[in-house]
Amino acid sequence: MAADDLFSEQTKYDAQKSAPLAARLRPESLADYFGQDHLLGENAPLRLMIEQKSLHSMILWGPPGVGKTTLARLLAQTENCDFLSLSAVMSGIKEIREVVAKAKQNQAMQRRTVLFVDEVHRFNKSQQDAFLPYVEDGTFIFIGATTENPSFELNNALLSRARVYVLKSMPVEVLVTVLERALVNELGFSNHYSVADGVLETLAKAADGDARTALNLLEIASQLSTDQHITMDVVATSLQNSFRRFDKGGDAFYDQISALHKSVRGSDPQGALYWFARMIDGGCDPLYIARRVVRMASEEIGNADPRALTISLNAWDVQQRLGSPEGELAIAQAISYLACAAKSNAVYMAYKQLLVTVKQQPSYEVPMHLRNAPTSLMADMGHGDEYRYAHDEPNAFAAGECYLPEEIKHSQFYQPVERGLEQKMAEKLRYLEELNRASQQQRYSGLTDD
């Protein structure tokens, strides 16, 4: 072997040795690829695609560290395609033109190209549009990777030309297998590390479904160990920071607040408090949760237990006045109360229905008897005529009086449920309705007698 070749091999070795463990362990074949059995297992969609040699444009959607980039590279390898890649963070139209030119050269030589775009959601709409003609004419097979919901972040035109495959977080047992492989094959190259019982499981759980994070944690622990034996104390030192997946404004964020809200609606304080703790642990602003809890009090509990709104507002106030941790405890108290409280969405449904109603119907005039008459002119015009002051009526109720426009006077928007305080309210409304009906019958009877 020539001296230049020896130097080249040494340079490659040094570069590999200095690369992060996750990079050194990147699978080189699908046989070494862990996880995503729902896509690559027997009779799974990508497995069938590989067997049928029908590689097509696709979007790989999943959280960080689950193997999107690696999978794209391996899929290109299965059909001997040239693999070109772009990062939407680092690239623009100039870089897109360059890879298109390279793909056209490959096409001229009858060689297929896979163009992989990492974090494709970071490209704006016009940049995404730039790919369309080349996907359409087969210049390249497009594979995009994203951590965000493609429905919201990608053009419909691009989505219509690419199938979406969802990659899942790595289960703990899969991450443990990845870590075991690292210990045997790669860690420290010629060095051999041993680990105490429970170390790999602890690292896998701390990684929160992210294989890259799991390998990084193992590498940190190996560097902190002095005798090539990784103990639980070493692991505790390496786990100084939180690795929870929580991207404010992303899917994980909205999925978790949705789970919290639905747990409250479902009267499950265990689930509600769990998701609250998850969000706080992930770094969510407690004031955001406090605001959403106030919404829950009105939307899910309403008049079934009006104390829910007061308790929620008080929790918000405590968070603003005292901060952490007292504020979070007050919010937890409010969440648990809301979960256990009687439920009613009657006000919420009535309000939604009325918003639709007033948009679809004409702007009916205010009935004359309900109009204000601050001037003599308005009084002479009949404003306020025949208005009955409820406090002057028996039981402070003007039986038979109507407070809706004439055109919709029989409409019923608010329908209290038979739970909590609203049960009493429903009983009262039925009683008042009977008084209204009796008044109307009496008025009709008087007209008939006349």
C-alpha cells in the first residue's frame, strides 16, 4: 500500500474516532436498522416497497432521533440510487438548483437519484414548490424528513406527490438493544466497557425515545468513568439535563395540552395531573397552562359548578404572584378540582350555536319594549313601551315577557344538563317556562273573551 494511501486510511480512522458515537453507529444496512417494525416488518408498507423495488417519493414524519435520515439513505441503497441531501436549515434556492443539476446529470447517465431534504418543514412554500417539477418528471425521488405535522407545514402540492410515513419513538427495549450494540461494537474502539445492572435501562428511559440521545448519554457516561465500568453514580452525573421531547408550538406541545384537556373532560384527575406534570417537566410556561385551565372551567364545567372558574382564576393569580413551585401546585389543585367536578358544556354549546346563528340570520331589530329611552324623543317613538320591570312582578319574574327578537322568539339555545348546579337551574327554567305558558294561555283566553 502506498504511503499516501496509508495516510488517507489513518486520516479516515482519526475522523471516525472523533465522530460522535451516534454517527459511528449509523446502520449501514437495513438488517442493522432498529425500530419502526410497523413500516419495515413483514408485510409492512416499506418492506413491501423494498421487495417490489418500487421506491417512491415520501415524507418521513417523526420525532428526533428515530432514524429518518438513516432510513432514507438505506432506502436509496436498496435500489442503488445516488443519494443527495439538503438541510432546509442551511440551504436555499441556490443549493436546490445545484442538487437538481447533479440529479439531471445522473438522469442523463441513466442513474436514479434520491434527494433527501432534512427538516423540510423549514423551507417556505415557494422553496417547496421548487421541487415539484422535478418530482413530477422523475428527475429525482424526493424524500423529506420532518418533525412537524406535514398537514400544516408542507404544501398540498408536495404532499399530493409524496406518501407520508410516520416514524415512532424508540421503545425502551429497542434503545437498550442499540446501547448493547454500542458497547460490543464501537464504544472506545479497542476499549471494552462494562456496565452495572440497570444502567442501560436508565439511559434508555432518559433518552425519551431518541436513539441519538441514548447513544450520546452512553458516550458521556463512558467518558466520565475512570475504570471502563459505568456505574449508576456515573449515569446520575451524566443526566444533569432534561432530554424530554417538548417543542413549544410543535405537535408534542399541542398533543399534550390536548391530552390534559381531554383528561379533565373525562373526569380523570390521574391523567390530567400526569399530562400537567409532563408539560411542566418539558419546560412549558405554567401561565400558558393556567390560561387553558380557565378555558376548561368554562367549556367543560360551566354552570354545573361555577366554583371551578373561581378556583382556576385563583390558581392563575397564585402563579403570577408567587411563581414556581407554589404556582404550579395551585394549578395542579385547580386541574384536579376540574377533573372531579360535575360536567356541563351547555354554555359552550349555546355560545357556539349562537355565533353560527347570528352570522347566518339577518340583524333582527331589538324589540321596542326592550329598547332604551334616554331622551324624550326616543320615548315618544315608543322605545321601552310596555316593558315590564321584573322586580315589580310576583317572584321578580315577568311571566310571558319575551327577550328575543320576534322572528326567533321560540328558540332555545341554552339547555342546562341534569348534573351539578345546572340540575337546579334546569328545574328553575322549567318552572319559569310553565309560568310563561300559563301567562300566554291567560292572555289568549282574554283575547278570546273579548
